[in-house]
Amino acid sequence: MNMKWKLAPRERKMVIGGGLLAAILVAVYFVIMPFLDYKQAVSRDIKNKSETLKQYLHTKSEKESLQARKEELNRRMEKAAAKLLNETVPTAAANQLQVIVDGLVKGVEIQTRRPGKEERLKEDYQRVSTQLDFQCQIDQLIPVLYEIKNYDQGYLCLDNLDITYQQYAIKAKDTKVKPLRVALTLSAIIRYVAPEKKEDKDSGRVKTPVGAAKA
């Protein structure tokens, strides 16, 4: 026996409405919600990658800046090293400095010439100096100081300059201008190389005790 169910219009509307609601819930749960989760995941991934890219660009910029500063520092060091004295032994460097000074101090009567004190500046550098005493007129001293100031072949420092003028009882016929007495100290920089230690010639020898019988 076939039985047919007839739904009232109101019931039919409820069934249709329930079906639509179920379809909407299924669509939201299985379609829309996963899409929103995926969208949020993609957004987080893009944000993280954007931050990583920013950090990379910042690090790259700092690295390039440090490299540029390092290259500039190396150029300055090479330029500075070119102005050091060639000698690395203080005694030989003092002699080299003296030759340079002799070429600058011209036309004056040098009375004494002696090496100055040596001074370690850092682990790899040392200052050497030379001291001069001479007599000259003021018009002779000015060119000497000019040559020292404008020396550009290396580092040359005027550490000390003493000028003394001795007054004399000038006679009526004495028109000679008395000379100045000048004492100056000039210094330069060298790259210090520590001398090699000589091996003890007696190392490894067995010393015979005093009073031991000879074979």
C-alpha cells in the first residue's frame, strides 16, 4: 500500500527553510571558514616574510656601510703608512730622520746634533726624534721653519722650539746683529719591529760541576 505524505504549506516552508539553513551552515563550516583560516595564514606568512625582508635589507645595508667604512679606513692606513720612515730599527730610523732634517735646515750654523728620546706609541709604532742646536739670524730662521711646516714627504713633527737672544753691550761702532740661539726637536714615526732574540749559544750544553774529576 502506497502512502503519500502531504505537507501543509506551513510545514513545507519549514522544511525548505531548514534545508536552506543546513546548506548555509555546511557552506560556512566547510567552505567559508577554511577560506578565512587560509586567508589569515597567508596574511601572517606575508607579514612574517615582510619583516624578514626588512631585517635582511637592514642587515645588508649595515654590512655594506661597514664594508665601505672598512675600505675607507684601509685607504687611510695605507696613506698613513706611506708617510712613515722606511726604517724599522730605531737607530737606523734616527739616522734617516737626521738626513731629512739636514735637508730642511739649511743656511744655518749647526752647533750640536744628537738623537732624541724614543717613545713607544702602540704595539706596532714608535716615535724617534733628533735634537739640533744652531745659531742664525731671524731672516734665516723663518725659511727653516717654513720648510719644516710644509714638509709633505712624511710625518714630521716639531716637538720643541726654543729661541734665545743674548743681549750684548753694543759699542758705538759695533753694528753687527747678534745671532739667535735656536734649539729644536723634530720627530717622526716608524713601524716598530721587535728584534729577534738570539739563541743562547750555551743552551743544550751540559755543564760540568766544579771540582769534578776529568776523564
